[in-house]
Amino acid sequence: MPKISVIMTSYNKPAFVEKSILSVLNQTFQDFELFIMDDDSD
């Protein structure tokens, strides 16, 4: 299976970013790249 890209966005919700990252890392499929975009949080 080819590598997939996971794109995550966030705006002023740091607690959800950690939870979301852990969710991605705990998947059984491991051939991925993770991009996290901050939408100019305060």
C-alpha cells in the first residue's frame, strides 16, 4: 500500500492537537506522513 498524507489543522485548540496526533500515531497503518497546520492561533 502506498504512503498516505494526513493533514491536520488547528486554531486555538492545543488540547485537541495532542489528542489528534496520538490518534494518528496509534493507527495500525504506519506508512504515512503527518502535516499539522496552525491557522494563526493566538
